[in-house]
Amino acid sequence: MDEVARIRIGDARGGNSRSMDAQRWGALIGGSALAIYGITRRSPLGVALATGGGAIALLGSTQKTRSQSTSAWTSVLINCSPQEAYKFWRGLENLPRFMNRLHSVTVLDNRRSQWVAIGPIGREIRWEAEITEERENEYIAWRSLPGSDVEVDGRVEFREAPADRGTLISARMQFRAVAGKGSAFANSLNKAASFAMRQDLRRLAALMESGEIPTTEGQSHGARDFVTGVMRLADPTRPIRPGSQLKEVYETRKGIA
Amino acid sequence: MKAVCYMGVEKMTVETVPDPTILNPRDAIVKITSTCICGSDLHLYNGFVPTMEQGDIMGHEFMGEIVEVGAGIKPENLKVGDRVVVPFTIACGNCFFCKRELWSCCNNSNPNYWIAEQMMGFSPSGLFGYTHMMGGYAGGQAQYARVPYADVGPLKVPEGIPDEKLIFLSDIFPTGYFGAVNADIEPGDTVAIWGCGPVGQFAIRSAFMLGAERVIAIDRFDYRLRMAESAGAQTINYEDVDDVVQTLKDLTGNIGPDRCIDAVGMEAHGHGLIHFMDRVKQKARIETDRPFVLRQAIQACRKGGTVSVPGVYAGFDDKIPLGAFMNKGLAMKGGQTHMMRFMKPLLEKIQKNEIDPSFVISHKVPISKAPEMYKVFRDKQDNCTKVVLDPWADGAIAA
């Protein structure tokens, strides 16, 4: 198993053990005890106790803990060599070409770079990252430096796929909120992170394989209606850019393609 | 330019919209000389395929002349002035699927991959004028169209052959042919084909080209059945028989047709309780399709035979006889047509006069008549089999 997948499974296990804290154990054990006592009473009160206890136990065992960190992991098969894929990715300034939520990456030196992403409702989230580990044509790992809006850990691996299938790129990113505006960003990513990463890597594949990212933005069409505008406003593949007004975005998107 | 736009269910209008422009380096703009209404457009007209939006330009069968190419296209591949037939599927030419000639499965050409992915697990290639789930590309029932990855799809065709003979290379001829190829026809085979619309007609002729001994064509319109007979098929008008499956058994020594082709798809007509239930469920959007024909094809097919599905299905279907499929050891194949695999060989057949695809045309009208022709075609009025639109008739002037 590759490093990216191993790390992810490790994360999940860690998350589970942390999440079974004292409070939840308490609810589970207490609730179950109440339910068993209720069942043995065989009376209306017993039924009520059993039901209530069962509910407490159930809530206790299924309650989600508020995790401050979000991780996304996926892989994409691209018809190119690991060398080409590595070279493209290592040119970090290429990343915003296919990562939709990334506004810009500015390379500061061989190891350090400045990243600007688009947060919820178009707020800018900034972090400085440094490459922590890399092997040419095989993998790159990076993490954010202190003073960033959000803590980021990332790793991408490039492996030759069998039978001339090209390169299997596995990527993992982990975001952890720090105090202030970064937390809203990290939270907003909870559900969206994996989805966004799959879309990003799909765009990377199109770019590497066909030299362009397919689009219909700017094509001709007849008059659009209200429904189309509203649907497009909620399009998860189009983050709202910094500084934009919702009304403007609605008007533009209604007629985007 | 003029373009046929979807403005709502059963509401097509000819609108004046801006001319298309190059958006990506490998785009080209084609000035359209002929374009058609496809049977599959009727599913959109009737409102049964999700993710159409008001203002979408319709059409995926068109040909014409290249008037502009993007910076990423090499002149040896395509240049201004080339006469081309544009396939309805859009393919990048270099992904896992394109490299294996599974062109209609191109992994890169659908910018809305994620929508189709929700319904199908993965998305097929982008298509012209066929819902946002399939890319939301503006279609070709217009005077001009933008063609993405134009150095892969469009087939260059020589001057001297009229549009009517070539236009169906854009979809229905290769689609009928692909339906027959997918049926894995062997010498001596009897092939049953449901649906004698344009795709069915080409499937009948293709089945014979691929070595079928006998073709049995099934429809309910006599004029379409006569067209099938003229190609050498036996016919069944399903409104004249009690049970299509039993009739097919009776006609084949109680073996069943070796290969069954469903050239009908999601809006099958039929009778009986199950058909009525399908209609209700489709109207209520509980079921996207009415798989009446597919059920019959699976039931009728001989043991160990093949069911090929060129007919369009959109989503989720009920009461598919999987027990018959499994226990009878059937093979089933489908797919949007891998156009670039078939366009060139089929052009050669046209050039050698082995087939003249224009037989299927029943109406040639100016584009301004498109909205009413959707209805004529849907309701099978006026013996309609295929409508070809002229985008420039009525004295329309290039913008």
C-alpha cells in the first residue's frame, strides 16, 4: 500500500479512538444500563425507561465529535510519465491552473512557497508552505509554516501504472483550523474537501492529457431563466471568487455557458 | 446566428444568439451546412432526460465547413476550409479510453463529469446539445457551432458527395452500425431489431453487412416497417400480434433470435399493465425510463445470445428480467457510439456505393421550421422518419 493511503487509514483509526471519549462512553454505558433495567421492569414505566435509555445509548454511540481537521485523499490515473507529472506538480505555480479553490501559489525559494486559497464566500486564506520531503519523480510532501491562516499538510505520489497505463497520482491533503478566519475555511471543507480534490485532479488529468481543461464558459445560448441562475449559484465546482457580490455572481453565472 | 433552443418541455424556439467563439486552443468553429433532429432529441423535447436548462442550443448531428481553428490545432489535422462531418461525441484523443478507441467514454471531455458521475458512477464523454450532465455543450441545430478537440472528432469528407449522403455519419449510421457490431453477429444468425426509426433502419442494414442471415424488425408504423422490408427484413407490427416474444419464438423454431437489438430506448410504447405502470412512474419521475423493449429483448433472446442496446436510456429502470439474463447466459452490450472507430470505414462504404444513407430522409426543411418538426417527428405525422434542417434557407445571411 502506498504512503498516502497508509496515512489516511492511520488518520481514520486515530480519529475513532479520540472520538470515543469519556462522555460518549458514559452515555453508552449509562443508557444501556437504564434500558436493560427498564426492560426487566415489564411495566409502562419500564417501557419508558427502556426507550429513553436506548435513545441515550444510541445517541452516545453515534454522536459525531467535532473534528477540527479535515482530510481529503484520492488518486487519478493519467496518461503521462511519472517524470512529466512530477515536473508539472513540482512547478508549484502550476497548481492553481487545476486547483479551483487555489487563487495563487508564489514560489519563494526551492523549499518555501506562499499559497492563497479562496475561503467561504470568497474570503482569502493564506499560508506559507515548505516542502518537507521529496524524491524526484516519486513524491512531494509539504506543510504550512507557523503564522498561516490554516494548517496544511499535503503529500502527492507519482507511481508508474502497469501495462502502459501511465501514472497513478495519489494525493492527500489535511487542513486544520487555527484561531481566527482559518477555522471557517477548514470547517467549510469538511464535506467539500474530497469532492473538490477529485474535481481538481480530474482537471489535472485533462490538462496533462489533452493540453487544456474542457469548458463551456463563454459559449452561445438562448435566454436563461431564474432557475438556472440559482442552480449555478450553488454549483459546488465553482467557488465564489474573493471580493465578489452574490448578485453579480448570480447574473454572471446565469449566462455563463 | 440562428439556433434552435430548448425553452422548456415541448417548447423549442429558433432564437438569434451570438455566434460561437473559440474558447480553448483545440476548438474549431464550423459553419453548418446541414443538421438534423435525432430521435434522441425527442427525449429532451418530452422532458425525460434530467439537466436540460432553458436556453440550451439543441442538436448533435451536423456537418459543414471549418471557418476558424484554435491555436492548438495543427494544419495537417484540420484547417479553415475543410469540409467535415462532426461526430456527436466529443473526445480528447489521449486519455485511457480514447487510447483504447472507447471514444464515447472519453474521460476528459465532459466539464460536468461530476453530475453524470452521481447517476452513473462515472461519466461518458461530453456530447453536443444533450443536457448539462453530458457537458452542456451548445449543439448544432444552428448556423455555427464550436467544436472542442476538433483535431480528434470531425471527419474530413471530400467535395462532390452531397450532404444528404454524409450527414448521418454524425450519429445514426454509425450508431445503427455499432448496435449491430455490439450484437456479435455470426453467420447464420437471426437478428431481432426493436424500433424501425432511423437508428433501427441503419441497424437492419448493418446487421446484413455483418453477416446476419435473417433480420426481424419490430415497430407499429406501417411506413417504417415497409422501409425495413425494403432492406430485406421480415417485420412484425406489434399492434397486430398478441405477444411479440411468442411471435419471435414461433418464427425461429422456438430457439429465439440469436441477437436482439433495442433501437428504441427509454420511451418505448407497448401495452398491458406493466407498460401502464412504466408510464405513470416516468411521468411521476419515479422511473426515468420505460424499458418495455429491453424486457422483451431479454425475454426473447435465445439462450447464450446477445442483447445490444443502442437505444438511449437515461437512468434507473424497474422490472428488468435479470433472472432471464443470468439464467439464459446472455451477454448485454450498450454504449454511446465510439464514433471515430466507425466514421471512416462507413464513409468508404458510402463512397463505394454500398449504401446510400439518404434513404432515411423524409423531410428537408429550413431551420425556422424546426420547432414544429419536433412535434411532427415525435407524433409520427406525415410519415416522418428523419428531418434534415437547412440552417441557411429562407435567405438567412451569415452574421
